[in-house]
Amino acid sequence: MNLGMVVYDHFRTFATSISYDLSLKLIRKFLSIKISLFVMSSSKKVTKIGVLTSGGDAPGMNAAIRAIVRTGIYYGMEMYGVMRGYSGMVENDIIKMDSRSVSNIIQRGGTILKTARCLEFLEPEGRKIAYDNLVKKGINGLVVIGGDGSFNGAQKFSNEFDIPCIGLPGTIDKDIAGTDFTIGFDTAVNTAVQAIDKIRDTMDAHDRLFIVEVMGRDAGYIALHSGIATGAENILIPERKTTLDQLISNLLEKEKRKKLVNLIVVTEGDEYGGANGVSKIIQDNLPNADIRICILGHIQRGGAPTCIDRYIASRMGYHAIECLMNGTHNVMVGIVNNKMQYTPLDSAVKAKQQISDEWMKIIKVLST
Ligand code: ADP
């Protein structure tokens, strides 16, 4: 073997070993990517889902629970109901659910899982206990039906722990961005309309000024929608400041025109202190007015959900499971312009829906 051949032979052995090493490395790398991908997708793959209702109850929550449980089971997942909102997570009150456990609830108000406000969940220690309880059951996905407070909790929880959360807007107040309607709003507003219609009959018979207080801590949507639907002369909502001068001069002007029947719909969270506060101010300024108050209160939370609430709850519930399956995590499922819309939980909480000038103009024009 001459020198040239020896060099060539060494080179070939070297090259072969390099390419062998290289290919081995490449294969290893490829396998490790595949493995990590597999691990990633399997660790993220949601197989056991917990569902809970949290914060204020709203008609239609049961329809949402039913849709979530049945869709999950349809796709081969194990479904769990967490009792009393985040309290059930902290106290390990979590029950297995099957298709039959959600039979005959679509038409019922309230929530079969019950709801609560949970102070422990506000603290990191409480959320850690909740997480450990989910891990014990192997629950690796969560659907939270509630309002903005509940989404705040879900957002924090999903940031701290590797459990994806999906939010469903369940609140009669409709004070959440990223959806045209929230579960429970339509029922609450229709309950308010039915009650105000009845009040109008008696109010009309006696030429009275009636102040009806409807629910809404920080949001005036129930007042706005029910007020427009019942022909209210004035609607007081937290989003729009009505000066007392405006209100009084409006009533004085109507008094002059002998328009004595006046309906004022006010939100409980109004700056003047709801119906009682507004009544006192009006009576001081219009001593002759025959004023009556009606606070509708909790009847707005109860009752069979309307068709719209059952429909949106079913649709949103179905899509909540789809989100958990396809990796669209930590979002709120909403419906905008009749299309599904997914809003990151923190954005759904921060941005509020706006009440446009157009609505205020409509109220003014139609009440003349
Ligand atoms: P809603 O969801 O109807 O707005 P709440 O504001 O009472 O009702 O919130 C429901 C629950 O969500 C609270 O009792 C608490 O357990 C949890 N929660 C609310 N805000 C937070 C927060 N900032 N951090 C952690 N958990 C929260």
C-alpha cells in the first residue's frame, strides 16, 4: 500500500466515522425532537377535565355544564365536576360526572355544581392546595364558568401551574369584553321586562312615578336593555353619568306637559345609591310627585333560562372542549357577530363593553 493509499484509507475511515457520528447525532437529535414533541404534546394533552361554576350564579350555567360534560365524554375524556367554584378545588370536593349526571338540567336555573366566592383562592397558598387536589385526581384541564372575578382567578392559576383553563362568560351583568352575550343575561333581562310590564300597568292606573332598580354592580346592561324594552323615560347606569339637574329638569318638563306617568330604571350600582337614593333626591325636588320604588333583586338570577341562554351556553360549552383539545388554552370562549371568538382571559377581564352614544340618543328620543 503506497502512502497515497494509506492517506486515502485513513481519510475514508475518518470520513466514515465522522458521517457515522454525524448521522448518529442527527438520528439522536431527530429522535430527541420527536420525543420532546411527543412528551410536550402528551404532557399538554388534556384527558381529564374539571368544570366549575364560580362567582354570581346565572341562568344557563346548567346548560353549559351539560354541554361541557357531554362534549368531553364524546371525545373520550374523563369529566369531573368541582363543587362550589374554587372552594371545591381547595377542599377537594370534586365528583366524577357522566352523561346521565347532566340529564334533565338544560331547562333549570341555578347550577347543579353550586357556586361560591372562595377567599382562599385569592392567595397563592390556596391556589397551590387547589392545584395539588387536581393533580391527585389527574385533572389536567379546567373549564371555569363565571364572571370577570372568576377569570382573574383562572388567569392567575394557569400562569402559576401547568393546567390550561378555559373561561365561559356566565354572568347576568354582561360586563365582559369579547362576547356579544353572556350566559344568563338574556334570561335576567327578560325577567326584568316581565316584572316592569306588570309595574307599568299599576303605575299607569295611578299616574305614578316608579323607580325600578335592576341588578348590575358596575354594569348597566340589564337597565339599558330592560329600560328600552319597557319604554322607560329615564335609565340611570354606572357607565353614563346623568346629572341630577338633567333628571329633575326632565321630570319638571314632563310634569308641565301633564305626563305624570314616569318610569325610571336604575342600576343597583348607580352613583346616587340605587332606587332609594334616586327616590329621595326626586322627592326633595318634586314634592308633589307620587313616587313608588320596586327593587327587583334576586328574581333576576333565577328561573328557567331563555332559549338564547340555553343556545349560547350549549355552543360555548362545546367549543370550550374543542379549545382544550386543539391547544387554544387560557382563553374565554365568546360569540361575536354569531361567530366564535377566543379572547385571552386577561383581556376579557380588563376591557369592558362600551355603551354607545347611539343608545343614549335612542332612550332620549323614544321617551319624549
Ligand atoms: P364573578 O366571577 O361573578 O365576577 P367574583 O368576583 O366573586 O365573581 O369571583 C369569584 C371567585 O373567583 C372569587 O371568590 C375568588 O375565589 C376568585 N377570584 C376573583 N378574583 C380573583 C383574583 N384576583 N385572584 C384569584 N382569584 C380570584
